Amino acid sequence: MTPEAPTTPTPAPTAPPSTSDSPTVRQVWTRARGVVLAFVILLVAAVTIAVVRSGAQHGSLDPRSADPKGSRAVAELLADRGVSTRVVTTLAEASAATGPDTTLLVARPDLLTDRQQDRLHSAYQNSGGRTVLVAPGVPSVGALAPGVDADPVPSYNSTLSPHCALPAARRAGTADTGGIRYATDTPGADTCYPSDGLPTLLRLPASEGDGDTVVLGAPDILQNERLDQQGNASLALQLLGSRTHVVWYLPSLSDDSATDAGDSSFLDLVPSGWLWGTLQLFIAALLAALWRARRLGPLVPERLPVAIRASETVEGRARLYRKSNARDRAAGALRSTTRTRLAPLVGVSPAQAHAPEALLPALSARLRQEGQALHSLLFGPPPRDDAALIALADQLDALEREVRRP
């Protein structure tokens, strides 16, 4: 028996070493920890602010709420005088409730959309009842009380004197109406509680009937915590108790009418500031592209740090062609290169190398072959499969060798 040759143990495959360009986990964390820490701080701050402020406006101007900012005390006092209070949260309910024996109080007019404001004003303008608008600002006062403008500078004094002939104001005396100041040129309007020449309470008579609209510059006289101060309770009861029913409208974002845009398009709903901001960003991006695209002089060639063999380049390109099934491009490259090399061998200029009418007659004369076969070989359709492509490469190689043969 012949002794068996000793077997050499096959070494276990080892993982390829990581390159110096591959960042480690520690390096990634070092680079990203600043951004992560800033994001965590912002998230914690946002949650903290949301929690702190979640109860700040809870029940604000709600006649069912006993919170300091609520209005339950006013509703209880009105009930003692025989005036009922009903809370509504939709535009349809508020519009349907208007009438000569009803006082409609709009708690937060600025939450209404433009379309809601127009529909609400159409419902109460000639209803014969009273409408009380609590602190309407620039977004809403012009639509809900036509002819009234809100001054951008608020009143710096909270407690003001009436200085008007309105009986309710004269009986109440000083009250906490200081807030938004208004200006109007409506005939017959009562302008009360002025601050620096502009009133903070207006009563606008309706153009038809006995109804009117009261514009109140601040909600203080309706809040539980301020009701027992100054003449707030007297003024609130007189403004809201002139009719037998009070409809307390608390606009809600869940109201279906809030999403009714009517005939407005998407661009009509986008604020003009967003459109101008988008235009500025587009211009900035265009300038940045022009800046980065600028070249200071011609390109400077650099020596490659590594010499790559031509065979590797050819093989790499061939693999790309095969991966994308680009047989037409591969065949075109082979035929173009062959035509370029054959043209000077048969006396055709490089400019005419890819013209069949110039190259094929010269090749036929040199090889004494049929022109149709040469045309199919050098200018024919792309191969159908990989085997046909390999055969084409062999045929082109044989043709070139035959032309070079002395």
C-alpha cells in the first residue's frame, strides 16, 4: 500500500479587513450625537410646553366651565334673571338659532374661516336680535361687522370708563374692556370705553329692524375671575340679557363647515406669505446652483493614484453590458471599433469609416467577398442572444485578421 499524502488543512475564511474609509460605530455616534441631543431637547421642550399649556385655556369662555377663564358665573346670573343659555359649536346651529328674541354670542370669531364669517353675518344681520362679538381681530371684524376696523395697537389700560351715551355702559360704569381698539364710521354707532381716542366697545345698529351688533374688545367681563371686579357683571348682564335667549357659539375646528372651501382652489387657500417664501427659496436654489456650477478656468488633468489595466476596464464594461442585457450596445461597440481599425487598412479615411457606401466597396475589393455578407456583419441588426453576440465577436475578429493578412 502506498502511503497517503498528508492533507493540508484548509484555513478558515477570514472577513475582509475594513478599509480606513469605513466609519466605526463610535465615529458615527460622535458625529451624530450633537444632532440627536438637540432633537431630544426640542422634543422634551415641546412636550413640556404642551403639558403646561394644555390646561391654560381649558374651558375658556365656556358657560359650562367653572375655571377662572370660564363663563359659568355669567350663565348662572342670566338664568336667575330668566334668560336661558344654550351652547352651540357648529355654524349651522348658530345660524339657525338667530332671531329677534335671541342674543348670539360668538366667543372666538377669529377661528372662523372667511366662508364661515360670510355665512354667519348673512344669518344675523337682519334677524332682529343682538349679536355680541368677543374680541374680533383683523381676520374677522371686517366680515362680521362691516365698516369696523381693528387697530393693530391694543389698549394698554384694562379698566376704562364708558364716555358714551349707551345706557348699559353708563349704568355699569368702569369695566375691564381694554383690549383690541376699533374705529368705525357707521351712522348711529355707539363708541364706548375709549383708549387713546379709539373705543374698545361698539354697538352697531342693524340696517333693518331692531337688531344690533356689539363688538367687545376684550373677554374679561365674561370670565369668572374678573366678573366681580369693576362694573363687569353689570355690563355683561345688560349686553347679554336684553333678549330671553342666549346662544353661546364656541367655534370648533371639528365643524364640517370649517373645511368647506367653496369654489376656492388650493392656491387661494395658501397664504400669500407661503407663496412669496417658496419663490424666494426657488431663487436662492437657482443662485446656489449657478454658484456651484461655476468653473474657474479649464479642467486640470490629474494623475490617477492607481494604474488600471485596459483588460480590467474592458471586462468591467462587459459585465455592465451583460447585467443590463445591453447586447445592442455591446454589438455596436464591437462593430464600431472594428470599422475604425479596418478603414485605414483598406484605404478609407477615418471620417468615412462608418459609412457603408465607402467602407464596404473597399473591403469587397480587398477580400473579394460578397458585399451583402460584409454589410450584415459590420452594419447588421443587434444579436438576439448572448451566443449570437459571441459569434459576432468571433466573426469580426476573423475579418480583421483576414484583412491584416499580407
